[in-house]
Amino acid sequence: MSKDRETIAAISTPLGEGAIGIVRVSGSLAFAIANKVFRDPSGQRQRELKPWGVRYGSIVDCETGEHVDEALAVAMPAPHSFTREDVVEFSCHGGVAVLTRVLETVIKCGARLAEPGEFTKRAFLAGRIDLSQAEAVIDVIRAKTDSARRLALANLRGELSTRVGRIRDNVLVLLAHIEASIDFPDEDIGVLEVKDMTERAQESVSELNELVRTGMSSRVYRDGVSVVLAGRPNVGKSSLFNALVGKMRAIVTDIPGTTRDVIDDWTTIKGVPIRLVDTAGMRKTRDLIEKLGVEAANQQAEEADLVVAVIDGSRPICDEDRDMLLQVMDKSGVVAVNKCDLESEVEEGSLIPHAGDKRILRMSAKTGEGINELEQALADLAVAEITGACENPVMANLRQLEALENAMRSMEESAHALSNSVSPDLAAIDMYEALFWLDQITGRSASEDLMEKIFSEFCIGK
Ligand SMILES: Nc1nc2c(ncn2[C@@H]2O[C@H](COP(=O)(O)OP(=O)(O)OP(=O)(O)O)[C@@H](O)[C@H]2O)c(=O)[nH]1
Ligand SMILES: [Mg+2]
């Protein structure tokens, strides 16, 4: 039997302690397996699980007859299930040993262990969802912010596919006209003028461009806003990091160069979800490990959405401070003058030329003074980052963005070929190329390798 027709099973809830854990079985043997392992409360074999009904009973080991757990069973007959196959879900007690044993029992009766994402892959193969919708399943699960959840859900319902589909239809119409003009060059069959074809191709380029632009800014919704703490060693970055995440997450000592690695944590500042990143102090060093840490710090400072440029207010400004401020000059963020509980050695006036557009805030990680103002400033900047992202956002992951960009380039080439009156069949080649890339998004032209890669990103049981 082909792999895709075998009956699969997995624990579909996170492994750990919980009130309930679910074992899911999908495939043609699902009901027969349920019949073997599920007993009603009196210990009798159930004659047949009622479709869509919830039955209370117990799971028994089909070989030894041992009682494994109490469970509720739900039967979902094909094609009205997630995978469009027969599906049975057993809701058991949510413990590691219990769920593992229930899964083993189901496997003994003829199912095999599902691969990561295999249930979703089957929904895709059965035509229930396309590839971009399958990818949206992971995004819904991983959504950390409410806006990310909303956008991922829109894609699960086909938002990206619909927008891509509209562009695809336009390209197809254009191709039909081009092919007709090639096949019947002398006949008047209502083929579009080359000028109109060029215009239409350019319209597709603009639409693709818009999709790439909004897709790129949607990263903020999916990944949240990242804020990096940057500054020379010992200025109090890790102390501020701990104050902002509300726990002793990073090691703090008075030895410069304490933090060597990138440390990040999710936190909610004034209701805004933020990924906060602590980094190694930026300085020139011969120590190999510290050097790697500084390189990582530079990279984080470059990639983050916002930066907190930390200065030690109890020491005069030095070249390392100035270098760091210059490095983050174009980034949005604040300058945090820390250690304001100590005597100040930093004049605000001397900082202004190095701060760019950033507000200068005084604070103390030690006493907590000024931390509230720092939080408010970060929350305001983060909200501006999110709301300024785009008006009509659609979520796109890196793979989808790359395909959209390739499709856009191909359409540009074809518009160029048409406008320069190069032979229309060359323009057609570029359009077929654009179609190929658009179909990569929905999965019409996705290869087996690509699908393997996408579905392997999933957790087992989804
Ligand atoms: N007085 C005072 N001391 C502080 C304050 N913030 C941090 N410190 C002290 O400054 C020293 C360095 O703090 P860290 O938070 O480790 O500094 P860092 O910038 O992370 O240092 P590296 O990891 O080496 O780059 C520690 O001894 C802290 O206790 C503050 O607001 N006031
Ligand atoms: Mg540190």
C-alpha cells in the first residue's frame, strides 16, 4: 500500500501534563482500529462508533486486554474531516505515559506513526486546502500576537491564494491572447493590441509588487517587534533586560564582557508583545569567544526593529559609546542613559548630536527609576512599527515572498519584451515562468522535495 494511503496516528496535543490529551487516527482503517481498542463502560466492544457522536468508554490493549485509560471517542467519517479520510480522535488523560501507551495500542492494531505535518499534508493532497493554506496552519499555531493570528487565519481561509489566483487569471488571459496572436497572426479574432498587452502585463507587475511589499511588512505581525539592547560592556544592558522581562534571565556582574551570547525572551510591555534581545557589550577584543559575541551583537543591532542604545551615565562618554551610537543612528529606538542613581558624568547636550531621532531617557536598572518611561517609549515605538506596516496586509513567509518576487521579475521581463516589440513568444516564455512561480505558492507546481521540506516544519500530530 502506498505511504499516503496507510492509516496514520499521532498524539496531537503537546506532550506534558494536562487535563486532556488527544490521539488522532486517520485513514481507511481508523474505524476498524477504534472498534478493536475502544470498549463501552461495561467493557463490551462497541458495535460501531456513531459518526459525529461523542462516546464515553475505555481504551484496551487489543493483545493483552489490559485497560489502558478512560477516553471519549469521536468518529468523523470521510470526506467531512480535516484529512477528508475517516478520522477517530480519542480524548484521554493528558499524561506522557498514558498517551504514549494509547498510541502504541492504536499502532499495534494497524496504524503507523504519522510524520510531522502528515495530517495537514493529507488535507492538501485531498485538495481540501492548497499549499499556502497548509502553511497558514503552522502560522496560526505559532501566532504570538492577536494580529498575527488574524492574518494567519485569513490565509488559512485562502486570502493569499485568492490574491495570487487573481494575478494568475490575468496572466492566463494574456497568455491566451499571445498564443492566439502567434497561431493566427493574420486573422481578426479580437486579439489584444500589443500596447494593451503591455499595459496588462505591467498591471500584474504592480499587483505583485504590492503583494511583495505588504508580505514583507507582515513580518512584524508574525514575528512581533524585536528590540535589541546595544552598548559597550558594563553599561547595564543585562540589568535592563532583566528589569524589562521581569526576571533574572541574564547574568549580571561588574566584570566587563559578562554577556557573550545573544539572549532573547518574549515579554509584553504595556500590552505590546515584544521580543527583547540582550547582547554582548560592543568593543574591540582579542578574546575569540567575546569577539564572536560582539559580531552577533552587531548583527542583532542591524536586524532588530527597534534599538535601546545603552550608555553608562556615571562615566564620561567614550569612543566605544560614540561608535555604537553611530552604528544604530538610522534605527528607530531610544538612547538609555543608565545608572542615574549614581552621580552623572553625561551631559545631555553632548549626547544629542549622536542620538539621531532617538529620545534620550535617564534611568536606573538598579532602583527602577525611569523604567516605566522606557517601557512607555518602547511600547509607543512598537505600536507605530506595527500600525505603520501596511494598510491592507497579507501574511507571506520567506518561501512565498521569494516565489512572488520571481513571478514579478518574470512579468517585468515579459512586459519589457512586449513594449520593445520583441517577438511575443519570448514574452510568453516569461509569462509561463511567472505562472510556475505563482503555482509554487498554491502548490500546483510544487515538487515532492519542496512539500517534504514544508511539512517537516510541522509538529507531529498536525
Ligand atoms: N549603580 C548602578 N549599577 C548598575 C545599574 N545597572 C547595572 N549596574 C551594574 O553595572 C554592572 C554591569 O551590569 P550588566 O547588566 O552586567 O552590564 P552589561 O551591559 O550587560 O555588561 P556586559 O554583559 O559585560 O556587556 C553590574 O555590576 C551591575 O550591577 C544601575 O542602574 N545603577
Ligand atoms: Mg550583559
